[in-house]
Amino acid sequence: MIVSACILLGFLGPPRPIAVEEFFPLKPGTIWRYIEKTGKSEIGVEDRALKPEKVGPREASGIASYINGQLSEMTVYAIFDNTVMLIAVDPKRPFEIPYPMFQGSTTDTSKWRFEGNAQFIAEPTPHVLVGEAKLLPRQETVLGRKVDVVEVRLKGTLGAAGPGQIFTDRKAKYGRGIGLFQSTESTQMGKEKRVREKKLVAYFEPPKGGD
């Protein structure tokens, strides 16, 4: 039995943990350029990692999204307990309870759940998120680089059950040392459904020795 167990462990290989900071880099000066498609519409988006700053009680890093050189969106993240937490969309107004967007693990799979009220809507609105991250068994080529990949699926509901409830479903791939390189996100209320796709087309690391 011992020999069989050793052979099995050798076949399965060593544990493959997920360390989120390796797949969600936030080094200031990093730039990601994407093509986003929504229906027949296609736009270019540039994400820029900003210098960390104190947001509420935590040190956090903002990602500023630009379209045609104009700031279109800001998201602020903090990484703690091997989890990427969305803590604000406005650095001056952090959420009371951060949203877990990507949770790591000591194995190749992790699952998590969030229940609370939506913190970006004035009225109390139930918000549920259910996430799963998997370290894929094979590397993928991203912009000419072979990298390990974690696939993250985040499904959610916004609002009470009924015709006005909103359903969200996001599938995303993150490359080690690169970050997000592909995602598909759907939002549905009743029969109305919107799908947004995002693909990385360029990635720039900050100069060595730069802040």
C-alpha cells in the first residue's frame, strides 16, 4: 500500500498552489492594453497600475482605465490573505466590506462566497457572489510568452428574487506574471442580456528600478 501510494503521489506531482499576487500583478507603471467587444461595438482600453496609497484602513493599488486617453473607470484593489479584494471604485469612498474577486489556495482550486448588500447602490440591495479559481493543467501562450494560467469564474445575483433581479457571470483567465488576458462577462435582467468580451493585445512592464 505504501509503495502504491508513493507511485500515485509521484504520478500526480507536487501540490500546485495558487498565489494570487503572481497572477494579479499590481506593480506601479504596469500597462495593459485590451480590445473590448460589446455586441457590434469594439473599443480599445488601456489599464494603468497606479502607486499604492492608503484607502480606508488598508494600503491599496488603483487601476485606472482609459479610453481614447480619457479616464473612464477606476478600480481599487488590495491583496491580503491570498485574496484579491475590490475595495473601492472611488479611493475616497472605500467599501465597508471588500468584495473577494480572486481567491488563492494551497491547492490548484479554490472556492469562495460573498453575501451582503451592494455597496455601489444607495438603496440596500442584496448581492451574492460565488467564485471558483482553477490553476489549469497546461500553460498557454500569451503575447508570445508561455505562462501558467488560472481560470476564475465569478457568478452573482443583484437584488431580490423576481423580474428585476440581475444575474452576472464572469469568466476570466490570468497569466502568471501578466495578469488578466482574457474575459467574458454577461449581465442579464429578464430577457435582456449584455455580453462583454475583453482580450489583451499589449502588455508593458515598468522600467527596471522604476517606482
